[in-house]
Amino acid sequence: MMQATLVLIKPDGLKKSLTGNVLTRLSETKLDIVAARIVKVSKALAENHYIQLKDKPFFDELLKYLMGEYHKKKVMALVYYGEDAIDKVRKICGATNPEEADPVSIRGAYGRITTKGVYENVIHASTNEQESEREIKLWFQPDEIIVDLYPTKNSKEKIDRRVWA
Ligand code: DAT
Ligand code: MG
């Protein structure tokens, strides 16, 4: 089944110059990158991204981590697209807990648990199609993705936005 999945290289990955390593590992999947951007993550975006974990005791620390409070204030967001993209990417990422992850997976090789108990696991990848659609729509606008993944509509709203001077 053709699928799209959201990948985030988290602030620890950028701080540790792991972008190249992570992208090289992901290229083993032979999937297509159909969108990419560098994002300074707001609190609202971090909260929305991890909304299903809002009642967890580690939620506030998780938000700080994704916003880059402990590393660099940036995340690299990508959309990978192709046959069984979700499982292929998750497999290379490894388990959520970097100490339990397969040592040759991205999280097993590069992740760590901080003394505060935060899993600094370098990469995010969607776990199912419902999650990937929600997440991709959160991180990307339709025109930032080079394939048509989901239905779109025309919007004539006048929005205030910054343009080149
Ligand atoms: P995953 O990122 O593997 O999809 P998740 O969605 O359950 O895992 O959790 C999102 C992130 O929250 C995860 O990458 C790291 C952090 N996290 C999850 N469980 C945790 C725990 N028990 N202690 C600390 N951080 C945790
Ligand atoms: Mg998850």
C-alpha cells in the first residue's frame, strides 16, 4: 500500500550533526522524500504534535525537548512516500526507549535517556495512517509537498503573513 509518513529529526539529532547519518539510514528504505523543511517549533505545534500524550508525567519535558530547549531550536521535518512507508521507516527508527532499541536502529545507535528521564531518541516517525495524515497536515501545507496526498480546497481568506520586502 502506498503511504506517506512524517519524519522529524529532533533537536538532539541536529545538535549532534546526525542529519546526514539519519537520512542515509532512511535511504535504505528506497522511499521518496516528497517534502522537507527546517522548523523552529512553537509550544502550540509541540503540544499539538504530541497531543495524545498530554496526560503523561513527562509531557512538559517532552515539549521542551521538541522545542529545542536542551539542544538547538530547530527540527527537520520530512515526508517519506512509497510502498509501506510507515512500517519501513519505523523499523529503521527502532523502539521508543533508546536503551531498549535494536543497537543498529537509529534510536539504538544515537539515542539516550537523560537524567530527567527524557527519551532523547533523535527521530520521530508516524505509527499508522491516521497518525501520519494528522501529523503531515500539522507540519506541512499542501503546496509544500510535491505529490497530492490528501484532498485540498481553495481558500480565499486574507491572511496576514510576512513576505519578502
Ligand atoms: P514513538 O516516538 O516511538 O512513537 P510515543 O508516541 O509513545 O513513541 O511517544 C512519543 C515520544 O515521547 C517518544 O519518542 C519519547 C517520549 N516518551 C515516550 N514514552 C516515554 C517515557 N516512558 N518516558 C520518557 N519519554 C517518553
Ligand atoms: Mg508516536
